[in-house]
Amino acid sequence: MPVLSAGILLYRRNTSALEVWIAHMGGPFWALKDAGAWSIPKGEYLDGEDPLAAAKREFAEEMGTLPPTADYILLGTFRQPSGKVVTVFSAESEFEPGEIVSNTFSLEWPKGSGVVRSYPEVDHAEWTQEQVARTKLVKGQLPILDALILRLRTGAP
């Protein structure tokens, strides 16, 4: 059975372009990377758990604040190159947290050193114009962005 993950892709429309809320992944592997080092806020959940509730929980854990009150719609389910299946919800919002305080994970770094350190899952998040997001998001999440664009163009609920 594949690993299940759920996430939230917030968007807003300003006068010049569509913007999406994305997060830079934390930890030493991603520290000096920008292109392909960003993700939608998301995380794993158990089979049988409500995906929207899981997406909201994971958003809160990664951002350090509750997701905005909004009308969330199911954007779709997307298989990642790793085999993970991500269920994504989207909503229009003017989300502006005061700061990002992500939960952390432990990792031996450098590998084989015996030194275990704690790193934030997310070290930064921001509103990013759609075209810029296409260069920043991990490649497996580009279909998520494409699905949002298609939904907004067609006006589908």
C-alpha cells in the first residue's frame, strides 16, 4: 500500500499574477538549494483518516499556525515519483502569518558522524508567483500546480 499524504495549496490573485503559498524544505540537504527544493505544506496520514483534517493538521505543524478559515476544495490526488499518494485541497486566501515555526525532525548529520541534530521540516514559506513556483517546487508537485491553474481557468468548483 502506498504512503498517503495530504496537503493544502493556498492561492491568491493579485493585480499582476496568481500567487501560491509554498514552503522551503528544511534540513541540511535542502539548505543551499532553491530550485526544486520547495513543496506545498503537506504530511502523511493513516488510511481511514479524513484527508482534509490531516491536511489541516500537517499545515499547522509545518507553518506553526492554523490554516486559514476558507472554503477548501479537493484539487485531486497525485502520485509522486516516490510512489507516495498526495491528496491536495486548495483555497483562496490572503494568509499572512507573523512567522513560520515548523515542527522538527532529527537527523544524523553529517551522515555517519554520530551527531544527531534537530532540523525544522520547513525553514521558510512565502507567496510565490505561479511562474516562479514552477521552478521552485519539486518536480513531482508540478501536476498539483497545473491542476489548480486548470480549475481556475475552467471555473470548476
